[in-house]
Amino acid sequence: MLKERAREVSILVACLDLVLLVVAFVAVYLFRAFVLPQHLPYLEYVPMSPYLWMLLVSLLMFYLLFRGFRLYDSIRTMSFTGVVLLVARPFLIAGPVLGSLIFLVQDKTYSRLIFTGFLGLYFVLILL
């Protein structure tokens, strides 16, 4: 009974993590696309479609990394510092890998603000 319950909670947490990833991505995109151009007139509107591939790759990558680093196991007895370090490890892998993918596909128009802001906001949301 407890193992079944733990598995259900693990699935729910994984789904919530992916929802937070999408929320972070969309929030940073909207900030870059609509808020910043009002204050920095040299910035133009950027459509979302060129960035969607990064969202899809990120969903898969973070799910696999979080599962691989056992973030969906019980961490109730860990200190806050331990949790921060546990969560930081997948980000330390995902950041360079996603950055390398941007470089490999030669996407010269990809916004660094969207990339770094999305990873930073997602990290903060996960810790909350």
C-alpha cells in the first residue's frame, strides 16, 4: 500500500515539475517578447515558434535527469542545502547540454535571455 502511494506521489511530482518547466519557459518568453521591448525600443518582438523545440527537448531532458538523479524518491529527511545540491546537479548537466544544442543547430537568433532566464526561473520554482 505504501509503495503504491509513493509511486503515485512520485508520478504527481514529476508531472508538476514538467508543468513548472512549461510555466517558467512561457513566463520568460512573455517577459522577453512583450515587457522588455516596451522598455528597450531596440528589441523587437520575437515569435515563440523558434523556441518550442527547446521546450520539448527540455521536458524530456529534465524528466530523465530528475529521474536519474533520484529526485522523485523520498527526500523528506534531507536538509534544505542537501535538496538544493541535489536539484542543482541536473541543472549543471542540462544547462551546458541545451546550450550546446543551440550551438549545434546554429540558431544565431536564439535569445540568451530566454535560455538563461528560463533555466534560472525553473530552478527557483523547483526549489519552492
